[in-house]
Amino acid sequence: MRRVRYRYVAVKIDDGELDQRDAVMAVSRNLIRLFGEYGASVAELTYIGSELNNRILIFRCTHVALEMVRASIASLREINRRRCSTRIVYVSGTLKALRRRISQSRDELAVQR
């Protein structure tokens, strides 16, 4: 049996006052809406945490479903009936490398809108 490989995805969601729980639920719902229950189960989407004062959310997914997760995040247009914009900042194979990359570009990510 092969070991499951994961990818870690850093997502920046631009919205005035963002509730983390609502954002995570919106991404999950959008994944199910686009790819169904089977697609969501293949993706194994998991919320890991946040960085930069909750400006960047970190998710984990399987490497075979990375493109599905990217599509569901990119197509997300509103959270709780409020318009928002989403952007995938980084994708990495390890959580340590992803957090290191976020911390190295902290100033750049904080300024971008």
C-alpha cells in the first residue's frame, strides 16, 4: 500500500472582517459543489491553521486532488453573502517549507491587495 502524499496550500482571502470558520466552511462547500462528495473525499481537504494575523489560511489536501482544490478556491466569490477575492499564495510539499516561505515574504503578502 502506498503512502498518501499531501500538499499544503496557503490561501489569502481579501475581505474586511473575515471569520476563519466561515471561510473554511465556504471552501469546503465550494469543493463539494464543484466536484461532489467523491471529489471531496479524494481531496481530504483539512484546515491546518492561519498565518499573518489570520490573513492567510493554510489547508492540506492530497497531491492527486491539488488541481481540484485550486479550482474550488479560485472560484470562491462570496463568504456569508459578502463578496471576497481569493488567491492561492503558495503550495508546498511540507508544512515547514510553506511556513518558512510565508515568513520570508511577510512584508510582500501584507501589502498586496
